[in-house]
Amino acid sequence: MRPHPDFGVYLHIPFCEKKCVYCDFYSLENMEHKDVFVSLLIEEIIAGAKKYSDHLRPATSVFFGGGTPSLLTPEQISTIMETLRDQLTIHPDAEITMECNPGTISIESLRGYKQAGINRLSFGIQSFNQEELNFLHRIHTPEEGKVAVRIAREAGFDNVNIDIIFALPNQTIASWTSTLEQAMALNTEHISAYSLIFEEKTPLFSMLQKGLVKPQDEERDAELYALTIDALSKAGYIQYEVSNFAKPGFACNHNRTYWQAKEYLAFGPSAHGFISKQRYWNYRNLKRYFEAVRLHGTGEASIEVLTDHNMLYETAFLGIRSEGLSKRRFLTDFGIDLHAMIFDRLDAQILNEFLQVYDTDGDTIISLNSSGFAICDEISVRIIALLEEALGSEWDAKGYEEEDDSIIDLPILQDKTR
Ligand code: SF4
């Protein structure tokens, strides 16, 4: 039986065959340093396990993200997994996910990843419309997206996610409905459906600034999102976060670790970890990451110490956007009756129309219902404002500017390029 999310491990694999126009994750098309990267990643895992040895718990999830982890060979994934098992305790039923690009896999490679210990695959499919895939600069065809899921089953994977994106420029309701229907027909255990974001510093953002693309208007975006929630819930998927839907029992444990503000170690360039009330960031630059690991053992560029106060706000913010706010957790961890604070002050209309309250396992949970997910941003802002009023304090959600001294630049390799 899968353990409750408690402690995660994230590994960032910074290579992609070709950059997609919308993507702001750190990755390089140049793969000449792949072997060096794997050996330094292993060094970093060994050093990280030692550095945080007092705070480690059995890992309930491991996530190979990126970038494109499926550009590593099964042997490389196997070596990394062996290092993780040697250096950390991996729960025997841990969820071990690997992100794959459908254009970079074969039945043999998937069998090899399974043999290495991967038990969940996540495919970036994005669309089943060839024109949309071309626009996004994806390297695979719609058919290859379907074949990826089929061969994953043949290789023995019984826990598979696919990512799809809506609100692409010029996307019609008909083309999104078609992608959604083809996605549901694959009957994967999990579907992540994201609205396209024009992230700064991406080619897509430049195209936007030059007037070469036009985003969907807010009403159309909301319409596509509502249609998505409705179709996926009718197909038996439970929405457990703004963009994430799972068959019962298949919510992604690794995502839940983040959203429940639990701890996780992170390795690889640009990876972010959170442990012992400290958030840390690795260099977002392969050369600097290599130098840092060679010099310090870890790739950390900076760390930030979170106060209890910020932990409280962060737990509330992440919780309301995903599986809800636990009365027990806020009492145990922060000594406050969060529910009373919210119930007594929340407008009846919001409470009745957009939230649900239920008892489970001796706890009481307040969470968004499907109408609430559709206006998740507004509700999160409202709940944080209520907390600020009740606690007489403010949450600086961005950079904790008022607590600059909590950000500690490491002594060597300070660099603005990270
Ligand atoms: S394959 Fe994934 S990580 Fe790589 S550029 Fe495309 S979206 Fe980004």
C-alpha cells in the first residue's frame, strides 16, 4: 500500500532534445556533459545525505523531473537509484516517478527504467493536435503520445500520468475537446491539465511581446477550464489540485508532499529543496552547478530560513489550492484553530458555493469544491487576507523582503546568473 506523502526526493535532469517555446524549466539542448552530470549528481546525493543526515526520514516519493529524464539511459537511472538506496532510506512502497518525452522512449528503455525501480511514468503529451504540437515545438507526434502510453503498459507500468495544455493561442473549443477526449480514452491513472502560461524569458513570451501570438481571453480560458473539470470528473477523475486529476488512490504523492508543505531533498541544477525549515536553491547553470558540487559537494546557491509565521501562511496557501486545510495540522503545528478563524469570518456565499467541509480520520478538512477550483486564486487571496486580519500580521508571499537576513548567500560562487 502506498504510504502517505511525508518526505520527497527530487532530481532535476537538465537536458532536452529541443526546447519547447513555452518552457521556463532549466534545460540545455547540448548533451555533451551528460555523463559528467550523472557522476556529479551522484556526488551531490552523497554529500546531501550527509549534510542533512539528522533530518532524513524514509522517502515516500522520488521524482525524476527536468528537462527530460528519459534522455538518460536505464543504466544511468539505475546507478542514480542505487546511490539513493545506499545513501537514503527509500520506503519500500515509495512512488518513484520519471518524466518522459514520448519522442525519446522505446519499449526497451521503459523496461529498463522499470527494472531500475521506476514505478510511475509521467508523459508530456500536451496535445493530440499536430499543428498545436508544432506551435509548441514538441518533438513528438500525436500518435507517438498514444504509443508511449501503450508501451508503458506493455512494459508493466500501472501508474501513468499524462500532461496536456489548454488555452493555446488559436485553440478552439473543438480542438481542446478532441485532445481531452483522446487523453481520457488512454485511461491513464492521472491527468495534469494546465492552462498555458506565457512565462517571461521564454520564446513564447517574446512572441507575445512582438504581437506574433495572442493569448486566449479570460472568458475562453475559464470556459476551457470548466469544460475540463466537468469532463474529467464525469470520467472518474478526482480533482485534487487546480491542474491535477487522478483516479481514486492515484493522486501523485510527490506533488502532495509539496502541497502539504512537507520536506523534500532536491538534487541537480535549478532544483529547490525544503528541509529543516530551510529552503535551498541549486545553481540554475550547469557549469556553476558542476563547480559548486566539486567544491562543496552540494549544488546549493542560496538558502532561506523560513519562520514559523511564514510556514503557517505557506501551509494555508498551498493547502487551499490542493487537498484543503486540516484542522488537526494547524492545531498541532501552529497552535491555532484555523477553521474557527475562517468559518467565523468567511462570507456565507463563499462557504456555501465554493468550499466543502468534511470529517475524515478524526480530522476536519475545508477544501475547494469544483466551483471553487474555478476561482481558486480569488479564494486563496481571501483566505490569506482573513488570516492576516485574524493574526494581525502580513504574509510576504514573494521574496520575504522584510527578512533579507534570512537569505544566506553561500560564501563561494555567488552569481546573479543562477
Ligand atoms: S521537453 Fe519538457 S522540459 Fe524540455 S523544453 Fe519541453 S517542456 Fe521544457
